[in-house]
Amino acid sequence: MTNLGLESSIVEWVIEYPEVQCVLDSMGIDQSCQGKSLEYVCRQMGLEPHFVLKQLQDVLQDDSTVNE
């Protein structure tokens, strides 16, 4: 599905998969995080990194199902 993970930056996620922007916005995660990793930003914001990752993956999974 995706080659991006918790160690990838928010910017990498948005560039590679623009459809995840809605999830990031809904959680208050700003893409101007100076290239910090998804995990780091989540921890700084008090969010569970694996939960956020799952939400991003779910959007990508739903999108690939729709496009089939």
C-alpha cells in the first residue's frame, strides 16, 4: 500500500498521498512541521502515533478500493 511510515515526515506523506491531508487537518496536524517525522509530531501533540498512522492508511485503503 504505502512505503511511508512513522519515520516519514508529514510533508512526505502529503506530497506522496495528498488525500491524507483531510486526516491531518481533522487531527490538527499542520504540514509545516519543518520536516519532522509523523511519529515525532504526533508525540509532541499528545496523539498516539500508531492510531494516526492507521487513520492515514485507512484513507489510502479506502481510496484504492474506490479506484478499482
